[in-house]
Amino acid sequence: MDSFSVPEVVVLRLPLYVRALSQLRDGGTDVVSSQQLGSLLQMTPAQIRKDLSYFGRFGKQGRGYNVRFLLHELREILGLDREWRACLIGVGRLGHAIINYPGFSPEGFKIVAAFDGDSDQVGTSIGGFKVRPMEDLAEVVNEMKISIGIVAVPASQAQEVIEKLIENKVKGILNYAPVAPQVPMNTVIRNIDPVLSLQSMTFYLR
Amino acid sequence: MDSFSVPEVVVLRLPLYVRALSQLRDGGTDVVSSQQLGSLLQMTPAQIRKDLSYFGRFGKQGRGYNVRFLLHELREILGLDREWRACLIGVGRLGHAIINYPGFSPEGFKIVAAFDGDSDQVGTSIGGFKVRPMEDLAEVVNEMKISIGIVAVPASQAQEVIEKLIENKVKGILNYAPVAPQVPMNTVIRNIDPVLSLQSMTFYLR
DNA sequence: TAATGTGAAAACCTTCACAGCT
DNA sequence: AGCTGTGAAGGTTTTCACATTA
């Protein structure tokens, strides 16, 4: 059951299951049915069972899923059973918010370096480390084994920065700039763009 | 051609077209083909033409689409031809970043009020207006004709806050809290959750 | 009994391919 | 000649429904 046979939509949903299961575990629930998980996540039990079936058989008939076991399996499937190191590019207002966001680290995503193309920013301290010039990217990415780049530069510079990351073998990009970046197929990009979200929302509010 | 017959995936893509067309217009391009637009957005020309066909016939055969005209039509379809007023709930670090984010306003989304459940925050000033207590929500939403709520409270309080917004007839919610909120069907919710994005990314980076 | 896992069916979405218009 | 708009085909995703198992 390799990565390629699993629909991407399914992969996008796995983190939802991980989060719901974490909550259930923290709430002391030992066993959960696809029915219960479904009502928690507002989706059908059939979809949850089908999604999980791409990866194996994790439940017990007549009973449901052991919360801790399923959580562990899903975390492993997603590669969340290790630490992922990321660098931040762009330390403006948005960059500051990202580096101070307390949600990444407990989930195993550590921002370990920050860069900025603006020489005024370089050398200043942010979130515990010094902002470095873009010229240091190759060296730092390599030495610190950084596999994810978080892009928080203005739209006009985003494509260029993303290309630089890719040149340096960064395969995962979390892009906050309001652009549609061009990336090679072996790169995984996720865009965070609240304006796009609002703009599709208003269609239904009209 | 009413809202219900249009696939949701199509609606989610319209803002991408709007953004690309805005850029083309700003760059002085008058006419664009589905081919060109597709290569800009990394999608097939057929998909773009099909998407647009749900709403009308905007192009000229043999020629392409008039950039300004199509842009205008799409903005109208999405309801972007007017101003949308939003309130922010939660003025912690994340809330501050949101209120200071310069990307909303030029697109017609105005944050016109801020609330917080924490009495220490209430009365402080942020982004030009005073933070109000949650008790004022009903009154303010009504008086200021707020139709969108932006939720930036901790996960533990998100569901409660969202319910309060819905009680007050706020039909659109942009949720930054890492939860899967339960909302009635006539409410439109969009979740911004960078951790989920990263967690599905790592599946492909393993 | 109660819930999983899964083929098959149904629904949905994308791409093809070409008639038709400019 | 060139590109749109669109039925039809093809592909993907979701849901159904039930055999199976604890």
C-alpha cells in the first residue's frame, strides 16, 4: 500500500483524525467507533472506515478502534513520529507571528532558523535566534538538516524565495504569500491564504 | 444557474482566477486565453473553461477572455463587489497578527470590531479600536452589520465563541483555532490551520 | 449484538474532443 | 486560424449495504 495508490484527499484528512484521536485520548476515551469519530468531525462513518482501509485494518469488529493504537499508527503513517525542522523566510509582522505561534512545536515542527532578504532585519534577534541573510541559506539548510521552508515574504518575492529553497533540496514548503507558486512535482507545497478562504465564503453569504 | 448547482470545488477555485486576473490587469494584459491562465495557475485550460461555464459565457471564441471584464464578472459572482465587515474574537498574539495583517482591507474585508473574553484585554486598544467584552457582541454585530466572525481564541474556547457568533446571525466564520467546529448547515466556515497542512505534507516527505 | 472492512453502486469531478463562433 | 463552450467519456471519490468477525 504505497503513497501513490492513496488518494490525496485521504491524506489531507488523516491529520483531522489524528487531532480528534488526540483529544479523545486526552479526554480518557479508550475505544471509539467510526460513528462517534464521524459525528465529532462531521463526516460519515463509511468515509472514515474507507480512508483507514487504505493503510490497514486497525479496528475490531463489533467494538471499534483503540484510540491510542490508531493514533499511534496514523502518526507513523504521516511521518509524525519524528521531529521536522523548518526554517522561516521573512521576519516581518507575519514572520514574527509565525515564529511566536506556539502550535508548531508540540506537534513536532521546530523552526530552527530565520532568514530575511532585507539587510536591515539581518542580525536582529527573533524567537531566540538571529536573523540570517539569504546567502546563508544553503549552508544552514544543509547543516541543520532543514526539510521544510516556511515562506512569509511579500508576494513579489515569494516565487524567488521558493526557488531558492528548492535549489537547496527543501522539499516541503508552507507558503503564506498570496501567490500561486510554480513548483516541480516532487515538491510538496501548502498555501495558507485567509483572503482566498474569505473570497470563496462570500459566494455563499451573498 | 443558482448556487446549489455549482460544485463547491469550483467556487473554491474562483478566487484563484480573481487573483490571477488582477495580476494580469495590473501587468497591462488585456486579453487572456484559458491556456495562459492555466499555465499561470498550474491547471488545465479545460478545467478553467468548464468552471467558468457554470456561470455564463465570458469569452470570445478565437480570442480568449477580456481580463477586466472577466475579473469584474467573477468579483460580482463571488460577492466581492461590496465591502464585508468582520469582527475579530480573541486579541492574543494571533489576534494581533490578524488585525495588523494588511491583506484583508484592500480586498474589501474590513475588521471593524474586536472582542475578547479575558477582562484584562477588554478596554485595551488594538489596530485603532478598543477591545470589547463578549457581552457586547450582540449589540455590535447588529449595529455595525457584521457578517463575518474571525475566531482567534484558544482551542478550548473556540466552539463556544463560534456558537455565540451563530446565535447572533453571523453566517460566515473564519476559524484560526485548531479544532473541528460543529456548525449548522447554513453557516459557512473556513478553517486556517497550518499544523494540519504540515501534517499532511510530511506524508509525502517521509 | 455491534461494529469493521470492503466490493459494488452512485455521485461527483476532470478531461477530451470537436462544433461553432470570431 | 484560434479559442471558447460543452456534451460525452473517463476517472476519482463517496456512499451503500452486507458478509464477517469479536
